[in-house]
Amino acid sequence: MIELTAANKGVSYERLPVRVSGVAVGYLESASGRGKHREHLFRYEPAISERLAVSLNMPVRAQPYTYEGIHPIFDMNMPEGHLRMALMNMFRKAVAGFDALQLLRVIGPYQLGRITLGQKRDKPMPGTSIQELLVHDGAQDLFDDLLETYAAYSGVSGVQPKVLVRADSGGDVTRLSHRGATHIVKAWQANQYPELATNEFFCLRAATYAGLDVAKHELSSGGKFLIVERFDVAEGGYLGFEDFCVLSGKVSDEKYDSSYEACARIINAYLPVERRARALQELFVSVALTTAIQNGDAHLKNFGLLYDHTGVDADIRLAPAFDLITTTAYLPKDHMALMLAGSKNWPKHKLLYNFGRISCGLGEAQVAQLLELVADGISKAAAELRQHMREADSFADIGTKMLSAWDKGTMRSLLDDKRRWVSLANV
Ligand SMILES: Nc1ncnc2c1ncn2[C@@H]1O[C@H](COP(=O)(O)OP(=O)(O)O)[C@@H](O)[C@H]1O
Ligand SMILES: [Mg+2]
């Protein structure tokens, strides 16, 4: 696991160098206050190019950026929930006054994406055979082994167990010159969310059939892992990625405090004008799909923008869809993660229609056509899901719950005339 080296046992006051695409652009340090309310300060080095800003919201400037807590862009890839608590507790036992900045110092050198904090990484990441992972997932200990190898390299957010790995052969990404992670391996806890990887796999299938751009993904043969190819890997390094939480000026804890209408406003605010219409259409399809498959986890961290740099001529676009799950298969009373028309209840068709027309600027015929596309996509994925249930007994229970959720969600949110829907139990 992560080691506490002498360097990690620093005093509470410290400065963390911040790099963008390997270039030292500034530093982060703690200022006044205590605990959650401790202020942090980020300052750019002199003469940094505007293309190397740490965030779209923090352009290069002479005065420092102060923030109560850790600035959202640096908080973005921190582990969340009990994973974060467990790590903090582990370190607090060993180091008095261990705080969020110290945690960043430990995981910062190996964070996901174009920004790294703390020491320069010295060792290249070890490689893993994705092919082997896909086939040999029966062994209980394999994920533990992966954690063992990769924990120190895994600055990646989220609540479910996951590691960043580097493929050592095959696939397009391994031809790249840099030595960072290429894939995210997502596992699940059997006692809490059984068959989560297979659940996500079929939700991603539905998204693909609904016409969305989706992160490339594969399910291991025993259903233990979902292996997702990183969409922020480019020829010479990593693309910029900022989730909608950061773009709303919020930290991870506030990921449920917003609305899908606000997501549409983010697209209008940050994307170049020629990219907006397409991105708003994708957002609409994504929200429609989320309501139809009853994905109660589509919060601000599960949408993001990708860009090559932060200069005036930056090419900023919507990131592919990721992290789609039918959450009502586990929590039957679950509701939406963000508000739509002022409520988190699963919306009726009319509300979704209004969202498409007003917030996403779509025409009447376009809304109808896109909703049909989503319903068709769900039917296609449902047929595959049913086939998979016949082959994998362990998935029967969750699979049945998913189909019933998709039926309910589609009828409530996508269709204005319920009679046109053939129940998924019959596909
Ligand atoms: N394909 C991908 N490429 C690059 N970054 C990704 C990709 N998928 C997820 N991420 C990043 O990793 C984070 C965690 O992944 P996610 O699939 O959302 O896991 P969880 O189910 O735990 O929320 C995301 O919030 C996003 O920042
Ligand atoms: Mg997520």
C-alpha cells in the first residue's frame, strides 16, 4: 500500500509544487484557519503560458488564488467517501496533524490527468496485461494484487474500489510515448453492490446504442471487473479534464448540489460556440437515458469537459459518457442525483421534453426523435442483457431488477403514449 516515507512525514505547513503536463507552473500551500476551514493558496510561477493554466476557472495571473478548503481542481481526483476517510485515518495514526494537503502530497504525484502535485514521479508505472485481467478474474486476490501494485499511483476519485493501470501490450494506447496509466479497473463490493461491473456494462451498452459517445470498456469474463479505457490520453501526454463539480466551483462533497439545467449552462459558458449545439444534444440524451435506466448517480462528477490546453484558442469539448448504473437495482427508492425542474423525482415525459426544448435549445421534432433513439437503445441493450442472464446465473437477480427499472423509467420519462412500449420482459 501507500508508504509513509520520511518525506511524507512533513510538518503541517508546506508547499506542494504543481505541474501541468510535466511543467512546474506554481505551488499550493496552506494559509490560515483550521480543519475544513483552513485556507489554501495557489500561486503561479512568473511567465507561465496561458495554455498551462491549472483550470479553466483559474487563468494564469500574478495574484494568488486563495480558497477555504482545497481548490476544487486539486480536490477533483482525491478519493471520496469511506475510502478517503480510511486513508486519512490510516495516516492520522502515523502522522500528527495529517491533513488534506498532506494526502495530496501522497497521491498527488500519480493523479489521474494532466495535473500532478508534489514530487516528480521517478519510477515509471508497471505494466499489466489487460487481456489477462479480462480472462483470469476468478481469483479473489487479483484485485488486491492490483491495489498492492498500483495504490500509490491511483489518484482517482469515486467511492467504488478502483485502480488506474497501465496496459503493457495490445490496444492503441500502448503505442504512446509517455509512461502513465491507460485504463481504469473498477471492481465492486459483493455485500453492498453485487454485480456492479455487469450493471454498468449494460448501461454503457444502452448509452452506446442511444448514440452517445461512450468511454471504451470491456467486462471481464467472470464479471468481476469493468475495464475502462481512459479518454483523456493523447499522443504526448494527458488532455485536460474538469468535471462539472469543479466547473461549478464546488468540491466533491457538493456533487449533488446542483441541477441538470445548470449542466446545460456550463456547456453554454465553456464550450466554443460551434460545439455547443452538439454538446447540448448529448447532454439531453444523457439525462434522458439516466432517467430511463434509473441512474441515481448522475451527479456533477460524472460529467466533464476535455481540452488540449487553456489558451484562448483551446478546443474544449464534452467528455464521453461514463459511470452509468441502474442504482434502483440496489436502492429501489433511489431518486435522481441532481434536480430537474426543481425536483429530484424521476421526471415525467413532459418535464424531460421541456428540458430538451428550453435548457438544451432543441426543436420539437428533435426532442421526439432523440427520446425514441434512447428508448430503442434501451431495448437493444435489454435484449443483450437477457441473453447474458441466461449465461451467467449470478447476474439473474440484478439483471431482472434492471429490466424492471428500465421498463418503469422508460414508460415514465421517455414515452408520451405508454401503449407503444413493449415490456422489456418480452424482448
Ligand atoms: N474513461 C475515463 N477516462 C478518464 N477519466 C475517467 C474515465 N472514467 C472515469 N474517469 C474519472 O475517474 C473518476 C471516477 O470514475 P467513475 O467511473 O466515475 O467511478 P465511480 O463509480 O467510483 O464514481 C471520474 O469522476 C472521472 O474523473
Ligand atoms: Mg463517478
